[in-house]
Amino acid sequence: MVRSGYGVVDSADQADLIIVNTCAIRDKAEQKLYSLLGRLAPLKQQNPDTILAVGGCVAQQEGATMLSRVPCLDLVFGTDALNRLPTLVDRVALKKARIVDVGPRVSGENHQNPRTLKSGEGVSRFVTIMRGCDNYCTYCVVPFVRGRETSRPPEQIIKEIEVRVAAGAREVTLLGQNVNSYGNKEGLVSFPDLLTRVNKVSGLERIRFTTSHPKDLSEELIAAFGRLEKLCRHIHLPVQSGSDKILHRMNRKYTRTHFEERVARLRADYPDIAITSDIIVGFPGETESDFQMTLDLIRGIRFDSLFAFKYSDRPNAAAAQFKDKIPAKEKSRRLQALLDLQQQITLEKNKALIGTRQFILVEGFSKISATKEVQWSGRTSTNKIVNFRDDPVRDDQPRQPGGNDLTGKLITVVIKNGFFHSLLGTSVIKSPIHVRRKGVQSRAA
Ligand code: SAM
Ligand code: SF4
């Protein structure tokens, strides 16, 4: 859209084109979309030339139904129509037509055109390495809205990362529904090999990835954390449930014991690695005893943080047909009990970091206090947010706090306090440590 002359405005009422990007993973996200479209409708009445478009997975799922349900909508474009967006918008503007495009990607269309990237885009960027999923977990809509798994060629991924680094990125997060199976179908390089190539991109400081399916977490990938100095010490490993019966009904293809063994394996080699996860509560047939097994797993593993969700039926997903649904009130109770437990664990883990030195990549300001003191914000290698004052105790060139822009810099910070969502610190040295030797802090560490 940048190449078609579009730019970003501050509010929807100034826009010629409003695009709502959607997620279909849970029912709640879909409900939010319709209430947002209701709030946007008056803008369209005030200015009938404003184009209102919906893209992403709900668009893919609903197609023409959405256009008839929402009269003010001009364009519905699915997940594979993204590259056609400029043409679709032109057609809406010129022909005053209402259009639905949920068709497949035309061969030769790229995932992303790096030429449209601009500088100052941000320190940390997401890079899609694969799309779709072949796993068919019984609760999940992804295989139906994103299609079968396909991987991008490594050369294209590296090119995009190089362009992003030239535009100011210092960290990339490689995205896929199951990065462990990257390239398998197409006979490309393995995921650890891809990481090795990304690690060589000059100017890039840190690499993250998500998501890794516990059934496929290989020894080769575990070894990559030790081998690649830019690979951050964090893994998101969604377990979904602590009950083997529920894992089986979810079609996750691993057992609780397998999951616990993989976590133990990771921690044996990297005691400092952060492990986060996703949990679904109230999956059909989940008894109180199954739920207690999930709480027990959480107590045993002590994740650094968790994303927890109440199960919701999704179109086409097998579990939508399962009979023994859990009442909404019970799902809410289980979610709250789980969140209370995790909150306590996360807080204890964050408090345990008080007094430690952490190496962080600064992403920008967090706030300017009443006393005009600037607080910066960055992340540790373990993906914890650290807000800090730039008050170096060993700085050769004294300067006013906040006088220099630290965005994109690697800074060592001593942790002063730990909260549920973040850590508070103060910077201690200006320049990062570049050397990677055993026992020596690395760029990513
Ligand atoms: N590919 C990842 C994996 O296999 O773990 C998960 C991707 S999904 C986009 C993110 C999370 O949404 C899942 O891990 C799951 O916890 C949650 N989720 C997916 N479908 C759901 C549903 N129908 N109800 C509630 N939560 C759901
Ligand atoms: Fe959905 Fe399962 Fe694929 Fe993850 S692995 S995207 S949960 S089907």
C-alpha cells in the first residue's frame, strides 16, 4: 500500500482506507471484530468515499457472508489475497464495487515485498518463514483458514531479514505454526540450518522464533541454543493441557511425560532458558481431575509466563462436534484459578532476578516521569521486559539521563525490582560484551 501512495494516519476518521486485520483463533476475537465494525460504520456514513476493508483469517473464513452481514464493508480479502490488496483497493475505488477475494495465492506471489520497507520501522521485527499448518489439532481453525503448511525458501527469508536490518531492525522473530517442520515438505534446509544462516546476517543482534510444537522439538534445535550466539534463551512451547486424556483428544501427539522430558532436557543444557507456554482450559470432556493435572504440571514446570485461553468452538475444527462441552462459568473459574497460580510463579521468578545483571536490547522509551526522568524499555534474552533508567555507574563520559537515544542498543542493566509483567532496573555499562566464550555473557544472553 506504501507503493500505491498510502501512508499511516493517526486516527480512523482521517483515513481514506481502513483495514481491519483479523484473527479467527478464538471466538472472542471474532466477536470483537463485529463490534469494531459497528463503531466504524458512522465514519463511512460521514464520508462514503472511505474504503472499509477486512483482511486476515476471519475474512478468509467468512468471505461473502461477511459482506452481506456488514453493509458498510467494501472489501473482504483472505489470507492468500494479501499481495493483491493494492489492486483490490483500486477496483473498489474506481468501480465503486464491493469485492470479496478469498482465492488462493497465485504462484510467484511473494509473502512479503521487502522493497516496501522503510527505515525507522522498529528494533524488533517479525519475519514469516512458513504459513499454514498440517497438524489438525482438534480445537484449531488454523489449517482451515491458513491452509496447508508451506515454507518460504531460505534465500527469500535471509533477503527480507537483511532489508529489515538495513531499515533499523536488530532482532527478528521467525514465525511459523510449527517451526520444527520448516522446509520438510519442500526439501529445503532444516530449521536449525536456517537459524545458522540467519545467525550470520551482519548487523542482526538477536534471533527469536515461535512456535515450536513439543512433539517435534529436536536435539538439533536444542543444540542450536548453545551453538548460535544470537539465538535468544527463550522457547515458547505450548503444552495445552497436563492430562494425557485431553492431549489425546486434542490430537497433540505427545504425552505429558514427553513434554516434561523435553523441558528437563532444555534446562539441563541451559539452566537460564525461559520457557513459556499456552494452555486451553475447559476443552470438551475436561474433568476437574484433568484440570488439576494441568495445575500440577504448571506447579512442576514453573513456566516463566503463560497464555491461557478458555476453549471456544471454531468452525470446521473437529472438537466443535465433541459432545461433553464445559459450561462457560466453569471455564471462567478454571481460567482464573490457573492465572492466579501462574501470576504467583511469574512474580516469584521475576523477584528472583533482583540484583542480577541482564543484557537487554533497548526497544524505546517506556515513559517520562513527572521529574522529567526518561525510562527506557527493552527485553532480556529470556524475553522479559525491563524498564530502566539510563544511569550508568561505570560510564566514562557522563551525560544527562535520557540524553542519548538508546533505541536499538544493547545495554547491561542491574535489576532493582520484579513485577508480574516487567522488571525495573538501572543501566550499568554502556557498551555490550561481544565475545562468546564458555561462561562469558554473549550478545543474546
Ligand atoms: N501452532 C501453535 C501450537 O501448536 O502450539 C499454536 C498456535 S495458536 C495460533 C495459539 C494458541 O491459541 C494455541 O496454542 C491455543 O492455546 C490457543 N487456541 C487455539 N485454538 C483455540 C480454541 N479453539 N479455543 C481456545 N484456545 C485456542
Ligand atoms: Fe493449530 Fe495445532 Fe497447527 Fe498449532 S499445531 S496451528 S494448534 S493445528
